[in-house]
Amino acid sequence: MTLDELNALPGVTAAPDAATREYVYNHTMIRVKDLARALDFYTRVLGFSLIEKNDFPEAKFSLYFLALLADRGQIPQDPAERHRWRKSMPGILELTHNHGTEHDPAFTYHSGNADPRGFGHLCVAVPDIHAACARFEQLGVPFQKRLSDGSMKDIAFIKDPDGYWVEIIQFTPVA
């Protein structure tokens, strides 16, 4: 579809209000059961950087903000400056850990991909999807959909430790 056709779809405001010009889509939050496993997955397997942590001991939860950054040197060292910077960044992932859930073997979060369906997935774009999927395979990451599965051969889905799906796409068309 052309941009004009997209902007003509019912409900689409082709010219957003000028008041929204500087809005930034900042983050998506997901709840995680075992924080160490989740942080390992998002930092080691997917390459995110942990940029901020906020604890709320009275309410028994903590927040962890992660970002995919080509240059970790851009992360401000000063906590107050980093907090302001984090709020201006697009595409942040917030992991919420409710303290104690990791000790309950029966506890799980709903990933949104079982009935009733709701939340669907996160998505990470990579420069070489074949290399990324081979690495995920080598690391023992569970797949929801491999490149060879189904009719869409240019996307894969892996699962994080809580069963959330992470779509893997390539920047350029897959050869």
C-alpha cells in the first residue's frame, strides 16, 4: 500500500495534531517470573543493555529497563542524567519482577498467545537472520517458529524464559 492509501484507512489521522510532534514511544512492559533467567536472555542472548533499575520494596516489585544499543558509550553514567535519557529513548523494554514469583513452581504469566489471546510478541530486527537463528539454536533457545516452518520463510519466533514470543526479522529482504 502507498502511504496515501495507508493514511486513507478508516480511523487513521493522516496529519497528527502538532501537540504530539515530540511524543516518543518509550517502552513496553512485560512481567517476568525468574529475573536472573530473563536478564540473561535479554542481555546475553539478544544483546540488550540494562540501563536502569528501580526497586519498590514496600510493594515487592522491581523494574528493569533495557535497550538495544549499537554504542553502549551513549549511556549516561550519572543516574539522574541516565534516567532522563532513558525516558527520551524509543523502544525500551521494561521487565517487571514481582518479588517471590521465582520461588513458586506453579506460578506463570500469560504470554498472550494462549486462549484468551491478547498480547502477541516483541520483535527484534537483525542484520542476518540465518546467522541469528543458528546462534539461537546453538544457545538452546526454544523456537516457536523456525525459518523453515510454515509459509513465511523470512521470520522466526523464539521464546523467552517466560514463554513470551520474540519475532526475529531481518533489516533487508532475506535471500
